Amino acid sequence: LEKAGRVADFIELGELMCRDALERRESCGGHYREEYQEDGEAKRDDENFSHVAAWEWNGTGKVQTRHIEQLKFDNIKLATRSYK
């Protein structure tokens, strides 16, 4: 019974990870969205997605709430890498 509870937790986590991935409108690192590619290169959107996202559980059957905290870079400059 304990294992069944853990399986349910993993299913909920997987669903949340899918929802988070669908909300992102960019490709970055291991997160790949084919529709946001130019010439096969990942295209980050630092203006809209340079943040940490935390999801709030609102109860069974209710939609989770996404909270974001913008990342602030004082010592480095964000730059897009090219692998060509």
C-alpha cells in the first residue's frame, strides 16, 4: 500500500512536469521545444523565462498555481551559446 502511494505521487509529479514544460515558450538546456528552434539551435527567451518557478498544490482536482521569482544576474551576463 505504501508503494501505491508513492506511485501516485510520481504520477502527480509527472503531470506537473508536463504542465510546466507546456507553459514554457522556449528551448533551453534539456528542455527542447521544436517549435521554438531556428536552424536547429535552441532559442532561449531570457526576457520571459529567466526565473525560478515553484508550483503550489491547491488540492485534489484543482489546478496548481505557478509562482515565479525572477533571477537577477549581477556578476555575469546572459549570453546564448552557439554549437555550430
